[in-house]
Amino acid sequence: MGIFGAIAASKALSLGVGSVGAIVVGVIGAIGGGMLRDVILNRPISILQVGTLYAVAAAAGSGVLILLVHVGTPVPIAGIVSAAVTAMVRVAAVAFGWSFPEQRALRGRRAREATIR
């Protein structure tokens, strides 16, 4: 996942895409690469699991790559560091159970808003 994101973000930068756009491209590349890995290994697709920090890990890695490239680090080294950051964030999220809260129903909120009016 980290390698896919690093390749996508560095390619976007080389084509003149801005920093924010390169992060978005890196996240999309990482998610697509992770989905490809899951399909090839016949596993449930990780991005579709509720509350996972999948895209957050990809954004962190892509952001690190862009930051390192902007301060003058060679792209291959920035790519390796980016892939490592992505992997570390993802592994830490799984190991420590970090996740986003699950989606809640809006019924209670709508009922409260209706009584306010």
C-alpha cells in the first residue's frame, strides 16, 4: 500500500500537480494498490471495513513524501520513507486498535431538530 501511494504521489509531483493534488493522487493510488492486493490474495477489501485508518495512513505517507521532496530529499529516499510511514501508521492502527467511530443513526438528531422547530 505504501509503495503504491509513494509512486502515485511522486508521479503526480513530476507532472506538475500541486501538493494537495499529489496527496489526493497518492491516497487514491495507495487505496487502489491495497484493493488490488486484497483481491489477488482473496481477502476482504480492507478499505471497506468500518472505522479503519486506511486512507489516513495513505495520506500520512503521501504527505511525508511531498514534504521531503519539497525540502530537497531525493525522490527514491522520500519514497522509501513515505512507504515506511504508511506501513507504520497502518500497522500501529491495527496493533493498537485505532479506528474511527462507527456511523450512528440520525433518527435521534432529526427527532430533536423537529421538536425545536
